[in-house]
Amino acid sequence: MNRKASEMSIKALLVRHYNLYPRIQIQDAVKLIYQNEFAGGHFIENEEETLRKLQTEWRYLEQIAPDRKTTGDVFEDIGNNLCRLHLAALKHYSISLSTINRLFINTANSVRGSIKGFEEKLDELRQCCKEGQLPFSLEELEACLSSYKEKGYPPISHSEVYRKAYFPAYRIVRSEYCDFFELFCRIDSLMKVKDRVNVAIDGNCGAGKTTLSLLIGNIYDCNIFHMDDFFLTPEMKTEERLNEVGGNVDYARFKNEVIDGLNSGSEFQYRKYDCKQMIFGPPISVIPKKLNIIEGSYSMHPTLVNNYDLKVFLHIDEEKQISRILNRNGPLMLKRFINEWIPMENRYFSELKIQEQCDLVFEA
């Protein structure tokens, strides 16, 4: 999927959709705009019910259209950082329906949209018809939109013509789930065969490691540990230690408190170190879960790396990295990143070949 499509205008999106699906009707064009603005269009509270519907739809696909599950792209961009995730394309992927359901629910519950925005996009549909870019008459379009507005713009179904021609079966999900779809597949695959899965996320500062860990945490029931909670205490910051490749973190404490705790399979405790106040927080009790995420620079230190089932690297180019750190931390902290922390990280990545050891590499 081309993420640039998310930046397309509604007019361009409608024309592209018409070229892909020439049997599209007014109803289907309105549905596309509705999904672009509102995603699922309603808040979902009953996860079990949506999963049952998904399972039923999947069984139906298997029965009546098994060949369709082997063709086509999984994701189709519908703009506004949203995608249609086509169920028919999932046959050869290891991702579970429960994970697909979570992607769908999280999207539906996080996208609000507005009537004003929706109506502005409907004006783009009108313009497409005026310019002859779509095959609908303005008279027919206005009649449909007038009737639809009187009903209060409820969620809308595909037309029967569209259904018979294209057999649509999909869920609306956020585009970032597309970006990391391979990661979700790998996690699901590992969770099918292992009692416990430990995933490490390393990479450049500013590349989105913490954001990705939280994204995963919104999909799975998992523990998340941050390497930022294990930076060196003042007495450890000797010249020798700071010159050590990968030495800018208390990897020994992380292994003793977290890795060994996870490997024990029993409840354990660890402490967070607050760099600003230079104090340890109270002990945090943790019960190992089936999925455990370790994120942050130096998470793949040689003393730790063999404890992971899946290793992920996030890379970001220098220009984008500097821009993100500036926006996130301000100009004074940016200088410290440039003069101290980034060179130390880059040396760690280079000399220990961290990226080369990873199972998956993503570009920020």
C-alpha cells in the first residue's frame, strides 16, 4: 500500500476508486467518503460480538469464495490515514482473527470525524460529478444525498451491484497497522507455538520505539518494559563505562530484575530509575505474560539479546531524527542528543551490528 494515498484529496481518491471498481454506485462512493471521515462510524463496546461476526464472515468467505483469499492486496488506502483491510487476502498470513478484530475495534474507537468534515467531502463528490470524473448525474446524486441527510447520515452499506461485482469483505483500520502488519503476523505466529514471547524493539532515538510498544500494547495483553528506566546512576558514569560500547545503560540490572524475572515465570519486581530526580522509584510487581515487550536503545545489548524471540529495529534518517528530537525535547536537549547520546547509540549499532541481528527492520 502506498502511504502517499493518505495524502490524496477526496476527489483523487474517488477517481482512483472508480478506476479500480468501475461498477461503483453513488451509494458506494458515499460509503467510501463516510469511511474516510468516520472509519467504522460508531463506538464498539462488545469485543466478543464483533469477533463472532468476523469469524462468521471468515467462514462464509471460506465456503463461497476460497479462491478470492489468495489474490489481491491486504490493505487498500482510503485516505485520512485509514485503510480497508481485505479479509479475502489473509489466507497466507499467520495473523489471528482476534488480532484483526482488535485492529478494527481500536480504529473504530479512536476515529471520531465530524458532520462538517463529512459534508465538505460530499461537496468533493459533487465536484467530481460536475467535472465528469464520475459517471453519476448531479440530479441523481442530489436526490440521494438529500434523502441520506434527512436520515441523519447513518452508516451506509454497499450497493447490491457493488456486492455482486466485487464481493467486499473488509474491516477499516488505521494505516499505522498496515505499516507494522508483518510484526503483528510474526507475534501471532510465535504466540501459537510458545508459552511466552519476548519481543525487543531497538533503534535510533526518535524513531518511534516507545510509540510502537504502546501500539502493540493496545492490541495485545502484554507487559511493556522501557530501557529508559535503566539508565546509569551517577556513580556508574565513569569514563571507562561511558567509553564502553553499549555501556550507557544498566544492562546488568535490567537482566537481573527483568529478564531473569520473565524467565522465572513467576511474579517478580523491578525498579524504575528517574534520571531527572536521580532516584529509584518504588518496586513494581510484574506477572510474566504470554507476550512481553522490551523497548529502547541498548535493549539488544550482548548480555540481553539471546533472551528474545523476536528482534525489531526502527531506523530513521538523520534529518528526520533531528526534527523529531527538536520538536519533542527542545533545542537545549537536542544539543545533548547530537553531542552525546546519538554518537554513543550509533557506535553501539555499528560495532555490535544491532540492525543486522534483527528479524524485522522498519523505516520511520
